[in-house]
Amino acid sequence: MRKTAFIASLLLILSCKTRTTEIRYYPTFPISKQDSIEKLDLDKTNMNFREITSWIGQNQYNEVKSVIEFKDGQILKKIKPYVRGNGLYRERNILSITSDSILIDDGYPISELKWLLKRHYTNNGKNWRYPDSSVRAGVEITLDTNRTANELKNSLINLTRTFDEVNSEVKDTLQLKFIFDYFRQIPPPPPPPKPDNINKGG
């Protein structure tokens, strides 16, 4: 009897640990019931980063909203990403990050993310190289094409946690807008062959 009660209590504790207590959206703009939506759960998919980005791009082309969700402890986080090429963002309004680096200025390690996010969202036109408004600011996730969904999830957890800290500190209603891009990982084409030396001097 005691053993059964112990097992029941243990199962209850474990279920409480995995239970969702909050849902957060990034950005927080509501999704209308009239919107066409496709969802992707990073905890369940086997897609790599290239496949995920292509899925977003196909949805975007078909005017379907992509929603990517993942668990961060007891918080279920849902993001609404876009891909490059839609013309929504000027280069100065985008902060590009990889799994371990931040691609701005001369580059920074990902450990410097917090103050760079704060600068990115609070520049408000003070420096012409950075966003002219927090409303226009966005963050680009650019990973190697073969990165797994779990690796993407880890990057998104770090980014959303850091963003929430910044948002709390600046006491503003900032919006975390996502762009996914893997194209910069494709190597440039080889240079054209050198002219044949046979015709030299001839």
C-alpha cells in the first residue's frame, strides 16, 4: 500500500514539473481566427535548420503564418518567424546571431547578447548604424543548415530569456521579431579560371 502511494506521489510530482503554467508569444501580436496557420513543435520534429527555414519560406509564399513552439521549463513559447527576402527590414534594423556569435560591428561572443540586445532596441536613431526605432527592430537567427531542431531550440531559449530580461529592465513594450536565414552559410562560387598563358606574348 505504501509503495503504491509513493509511486502515485512520484508520478504527480513529475507531471507537475512538465505541466505548462504559461504561454508566451514572440511577438505578442494576436493571431486572428481568420489567419491561416501552420505550427511546428521543436520538441517533436526531426527537421534540420535548412528544412525549418524552407518550411517558413513556403508558408510565407502561400500567405500562411508559421508558428514555432517549444517548452522552456513550464513555459510554452510560441514564435512567429519570417524569412529573408520579404523586404520588411532594412539591414540596420536586424541583429544577426548564430549559435555562438553575434554578427555586428567586428563580431561578439553570444555571452554579450544582453547589452547588444538592449542597444539594438533602445538606439532609436541615435546611431545611424543601428535601428532607427524599436518598432522596426528584429533579430535574425542564422545557423548552419544542418543544425538540429534541438540546437535551434537552445538558441531560441537563450534569446527569449535574454530578451525578457531586457524588456523588463527598460520598462517598455518591446517586440521580439524573428527572421530565419541560412543562405549566408552557402559558400561563394569559385573565382573564374585564369586566362590561358599560352596566348601571352604571342
